[in-house]
Amino acid sequence: MTKPWIVHVITKLELGGAQQNTLDTCARLDRSRFRVALLTGPDGALDSAAARIPDLDFRIVPDLVREVSPLRDLRAWRTLRGHVRSFAEDGAPVLVHTHSSKAGILGRLAARSAHATRVVHTVHGFGHPAFGSALARRAALAAERHVAPMTDAFVVVAQANADEGRVLGLFADKPVELIRSGFDVNAFREPGITRDEARAALGLSPTAPVVGVVACFKPQKAVADFLTAFAHVRSHVKDAVAIVVGDGELRTPLERLRAHLGLDAVVSFVGWRDDVPRILRALDAFVLTSRWEGLPRAVVQAMAAHVPVVATAADGTADVVKDGVTGVLCPIGDVDAIAAGIVRVLQARSFASYLANNAASKVDEFDVARMIERLEALYDRLLRA
């Protein structure tokens, strides 16, 4: 039989966990069993990385954008439908695997219209919390419910997302499988650099308490909450400094807030980096202040790097951060609790070591090889059915 196509669809290859998850999947799927394609919107920071993946049919869909735009959405749907049909021209089975909310809706509509053999959708967290108005959130939920029956199987990266999706009626009666978003765990366990070397590379004192964040500068990640909390931390740990890895739409207001809080000299925005395992080696605490999540890979990567975590109890984060056991878990938006958690980790080093040791033992299920093995097994089951 002609090898089936696995066609991944994602809204935009920006810097983020869902996007890296998708690229890792496209790169690692067994080419002796599958042909692999990736369809995405334009102007993604990771487009060049996708273009370098061997044996990947990589296509840009110009009208696939995050914003709601009826005319462009219609054109994107038509283009996606045309691509899916083209993959089936030699009679091969075509499994369409969608990611993210916008591509998940348009991609599943296009797959249904093009008579794709099977359709899978991964929930990397739900998109409806991002909408400012209740009406927009209801519309987004209605769209998700509309395309759920067109889906043969759902993948979730966190149990919290599975539970929420069932409560909201977003899965119809379809099977839901928990498959963790994988990464190279060993690269974070053994980054090939000492703590002192990592600090020297960042221009940091070998003795200062160092707090780190890895996050996109967008509302979901609430980096402003971290800055406000860190200002409180400085009143208790006066030599503490922070490294913030990331960038995005909120950079300018975050820079203004940093200046307003008097943190310019002690909080460094270092942009996106491709040496995060080496940066984590320099840290005494890792912080993530998200308002909503799938399951943030950055938290699990910090756990693998043996760095104690302070995080908000956003959706799937609570799957892995157990308060007082594998990290400090704080209420969403509670900057006082976040600050108190950071101070405790920085000052109570035996407690911090206890958290880090426990957390490091829990990350094997996030290894990228295990993720690929489970995805391939899912594809095989669906294509045989």
C-alpha cells in the first residue's frame, strides 16, 4: 500500500512549546512508514527551522492567521482543502493532525471537506481564554464544538485539559489520549557546562541568587505578574537578580513596568535563546506565572535541569508541579504568593533541593522518543480502523 501522509496543520510557527512539539514530531516520524507534511501560516520565527527538516513537505498558507478575519479565513480553508486533496492524488491515505485553536478549526473543516482518511487534533491548551469578551469566548467554544464530531481522536498534553474539554463538551464522544509534549530530556539534565561557567557566560555573580523565566511576552504568560512579584522578592533577598528569556508583543509595556518598579539593573531581558539548557544551569529558581496553559514544556525542562520551580496553578501545570513536593504552586495572579514562593526557594536551600530532586525524577515520560512512539501507534491504529 502507498505510504500514508501525515499532514500537520498549525496556525503559526512562532516560538512556543506547541510549535516546537509539532516540529519535533515532523522531524522524527518514521519515514519508512509515513510521508510527512506541515501546513502553517506565514511569518513564523520557526519557518526556517521547518524548511530545514529533511523529507518534509513544508507549505505556507498565506491567509492562515491568528486573528478572526472572515474573508481570509475562507481563503485559508480553501487553500488547506486544496492541499489535503493534493496529498491524496496517488490514492494514499491522508491523516490530518491539527494543532492550536484557529488551525484546529479551519484544518478540521478542510479535512472533512477534502475527505481525509482520518483527523486528529491536539489540545495544547484551549484558545477561548484569550478572547477579551464573553461573546467572543462563547463563539470560540461553539466553533470547537462544531468541529469535534469531525475529529477521529483527540490528543491532550495535560490531564487538566482532558477534564476541562469533557466538561465543556469539546470532544463530543471521541477518544481522548494523553500524550506528553516531548523534548530531549538529556540535553537539560546534562547541558555540558558548570554552574559557574553558565553564570560567567551571562555576566552573573557566582554567588548572587538568580531567578529565571522562559516565556513568550503575551497575555497568557503574565510576565508582568513575575516582575511585580520580583520587586517584592528584592525587599527580602536584596542581592537577587533575574534573567527573562523570551520576547513578544508585550515587550515594550514590560520594559516600562520593569523601569517603573526600579528593576532595570537587576532584571535582564535576553530575548529568545537557543541555549536554554545552559541558562537553566545558572539558576536558583525557575518561575512561570501563566494565566492559562496546556502543559508548559519550560516548567518540565526546568525540572529536568534540577532547578526548583515556582509556578501558577494554570491548567496542566498542576499535573507536574505538586505544591511542596515537586515545586511551589501558587494561585493564578497572586503576586504575593508568587513572591513568597520565590523567597522561600531562595532562602531555604534544603527545601529547594528537596523540590528539585523530586521533580527531576518525574520527567522521563516527557522524553521526545516516547512522544513519537505513542503518536505513531495512534496513527497506526486510526489508519487500520
